[in-house]
Amino acid sequence: MSYTKESVDVVLIGSGIMSATLGALLTELQPDWDIRVYERLDYVSRESSDPWNNAGTGHAALCELNYTPAGADGSVDITKAVNINEQFHVSRQFWSYLVDEGIITDPSTFINQVPHVSYGRGEKGRDYIKARHAAMVKNPLFKDMEFSDDPAKHAEWLPLMFENRGPGQVNGVSRTELGTDVDFGSLSRQLLTHIGGKGAQIRTGHDVTDLQRTADGWKVSVKEAASAESFDVNAKFVFIGAGGGALHLLQKSGIAEGKGYGGFPVSGLFMRTSNPELVAKHKAKVYGQAAIGAPPMSVPHLDTRVINGKQYLMFGPYAGFTPKFLKNGKFTDLPFSVKGDNLATMLGVAKDNFDLVKYLVGELAASKKAKYGSLEEFIPEVNPADWEFITAGQRVQVMKKQGKGGVLGFGTEVISAADGSLAALLGASPGASTAAPIMLNLIKTCFPQQYSGWESKLKSIVPSLGRKLHEDETLLDELSEYTARTLQIAR
Ligand SMILES: Cc1cc2nc3c(=O)[nH]c(=O)nc-3n(C[C@H](O)[C@H](O)[C@H](O)COP(=O)(O)OP(=O)(O)OC[C@H]3O[C@@H](n4cnc5c(N)ncnc54)[C@H](O)[C@@H]3O)c2cc1C
């Protein structure tokens, strides 16, 4: 038996970076709104947004090669990279606002400057990195990027990777100082603490079990783990920021816009070291090229991580497969997500993505020796005793209807009800780095009546709102300098 406990303006389901960012924005725009956050775990921000569950790359398309595909003629398309970088500038502005307003007092608790590097092996790899650099450096967003195929320069930039290589190595490397490492767990927790201080109630150990439409919003059914008691809350607006748990809740909402979607889970493993000698010799996030069939976001990379003020190196993720949708999920997550409306989508994806399935199964079966072998492509001499394996967060890639079948998406997708009373976020990449622009778009879509009244406040939070920085170099320079100064990172 459940009973209706209260009526609120906003329910945010999940306490990751997405709910935390939306909660913080809505608190700035409408401080009098009553906001509830429900989190099924006993702690906030411990799924994908936790720093050891994701790679912490501030995705600005500076180093990730999947955003810059090469055509058959070798030319490189940077359209996606420009879009991602523009979005990261929006995040930088939002985070700078938080620091300027004293909401976050020390930016190094969540963001630190770490150069971003792309690495192509052999002649083919070098030529691609060179062509990519040539295409990117023409755009004002990437004007500071450097390229080198000189082994001495590689050793200077990346001693751990290149110092002890023998002669005759052919590699292409591009590098920019503008990169960052971001602790999205710390950021989420600071945002939630802030909105909690402004009146939002954050309830951990509370599982949202159902969503039903009402005359003026949604009835949200919640189960409290400690008491096993269930109750309902009426909300005018609901955001399903449940990460891997979002698809099930979207399906429960029954909104027409959510029909046909499915989820494809990809698990991951990282390797980590805090050996001071290794950490001191590598200050960068180095992304390489994908193997055939590899999901683009699972290309292993060797990263400096800064967590709680301490530096580590992390390598991975090694992708794999489990049917769970959350790290703390259930093996029934995937089978229970199959419904009449998404079966064709899922079968279509399975049929067209044999390479991906083969890759994931291969990665799962790969021995520890093979995993060290992948690391040896970056560091010539690996001592296994220096490294430990840790389980990464779970990604759930979006499968959506296309024609009579389905297509697998690697991006992030917001699905909202036509009346704007509910929105859900599916997908993973570029994910946390772009939470701010994603939530700004969501606000525009879901709150059309309030939006014009909120616009000037939004422009004080994100001065470039509605403008493209690569089309206005003066504004780009001005805002890059402001955000770099405020966040204590490179411009
Ligand atoms: C291996 C890996 C590497 C990644 N690397 C990067 C990276 O380098 N850079 C980057 O920007 N992004 C990266 N991402 C993506 C990024 O981590 C995610 O986009 C982001 O953390 C998602 O935030 P979220 O708030 O949507 O979900 P989460 O952080 O997963 O939060 C969802 C919350 O909802 C809760 N929940 C679920 N169901 C319910 C329910 N029914 N009731 C109540 N609560 C519920 C969960 O317990 C969880 O706390 C990576 C992800 C993975 C898995």
C-alpha cells in the first residue's frame, strides 16, 4: 500500500551529474521551486559520475579520435569536434559561474589542467594524426594544437611512453595544453550540497519504482530501502536522470516519445597506478585509435587523473559485456527492457553490429596478459605489480528505431514528453562533460513558458548562450581567458 506524501514542483531521479546540473540551474532560475532528488543508493553520485567509474576526460574533442573521422581520401571531417568543443566551452562558463558565485570555492576539487594528446602508430596512424591536426588548427577553437612526428619531441612531451623506445619508430602525436581532467563525482556532490542548502531535499536510499501521469504532472512512486515503505509524490516536472536506470523508468512513464528505444550495455575495466615514479613521468590524457569493431568511447587511453588532490595514472577502459544497466544493477536489466515496441529496434541493432559484439566478447575473454599487452602499446615496459584492475561504470548505449529496424547511437539523447512535463536522458558520450549544455537545451524544451523570463539570468550564467564561439574569435578569446582564470586551467 502506498500513500501520497506531498506535492512538489520538480522531482529529479538519480544523483549523478545530470540531475545535479539541472537541479543547480533550476535553483538559480527559480529559487522558490520545491525540488526533490531521489537516489536509490545510500550515497550520492556513486554510479557513472563517480570519478573511478568514468575516465574524467573533459571531452572537448581535443584528443578523442572518434569525433574526427577520416574519409576514403584521407581528409578529416572536424564537424563533430567543433560541436563538442563548443559544448565544452558552455560547461566551462557554467562551472566558472559556480566559482564566481562562491558555490564552489576551490575549482581544483573538480577540474585540473591536463594536456590532451592524440597518438597514431605507424605511417598510417601518423598520416591521420597529421591530417587531423592540419584540419583542426585552422579553426579558432583548436588554434593552439601542436603536431610532431619527431621521436625527440615525443619523448619530451610524453617521457613514460617514448623515452625508452628503440630507433625506427614512426608515430604521429598532436598535443594541446587546453585539456582537462574532471572529477564529476566531486562536482556532482558539491552541486547537490549547494541545492540542499537552498531548500532542495536529497533523499538517498529511495528507489523510484513507477511514474504515472496526473492532470497536472506526474505521480512518482518511491520505495524507501530502509523501511521498505512505498509512497507517492506528485510533481509538476520529472527528470529521469537515472543513468543506466533511465530506460526502464522511461518505459514505465509510457510517453509516446519514448517508444522504440532500447539499451545496449557496455561494461568496462580500468587499470590504475599511483606509483609516484610513473605518475611523475606522464602528464597527459593520450587517446589512440580504435581497433576494428571497438565502440568509439571504449578506445583505451592513458590518463593522468587528479582525485582528492592526488595524482594517478589510469589506462582503459577495456570494454566488455554484462546485461546489467547499472554497476549496481541486475542481470535481468537487459532482458526486462525488451518490450513489444523496441524488439525490432534491438534485433536490427544485433543484426547490423556483429563487429561490436565480436569485439566485446573478445575483450571479455582477453586474459590479463592480453590486457597488459594493450598497455604495452603505450608504455614499452610494463610491470604488472604497478597496476591494479578496477571495474568501471556501466554504459548503456542508445538503440533507436530506424525504418523497420534499429540503429546504435554512441551519443547522449534527451527524450521529453510533448507537454514538457517529463524528460529522460539516455546514452553515455560525451556525457558528463556536456551536462551543462544538455541541461540548458532541456530547460528550453521543457519550460517554454518560463524560458523568456529566465533568459537574462541564463546569459549571466553562460554569456555565450545561443552563440557559436568559433564564429566570433574575439568572444572566444575573452571567454576562454575568463574561464581559464576562474577555473585555474589553460585558456
Ligand atoms: C567507463 C566510462 C567512462 C566514461 N568516461 C567519461 C569521460 O571521460 N568524460 C565524460 O564526460 N563522461 C564520461 N563517461 C560518461 C559519464 O560518466 C556519464 O555521462 C555521466 O556520469 C552520466 O551521469 P548521470 O547523472 O546521467 O548518471 P549516473 O552518474 O549514473 O547517475 C544516475 C543515478 O541514478 C540512480 N538511479 C538509477 N535508477 C534509479 C531509480 N529507479 N531511483 C532512484 N535512483 C536511481 C543511480 O543509482 C545513480 O546514482 C564515462 C562513462 C563510463 C561508464
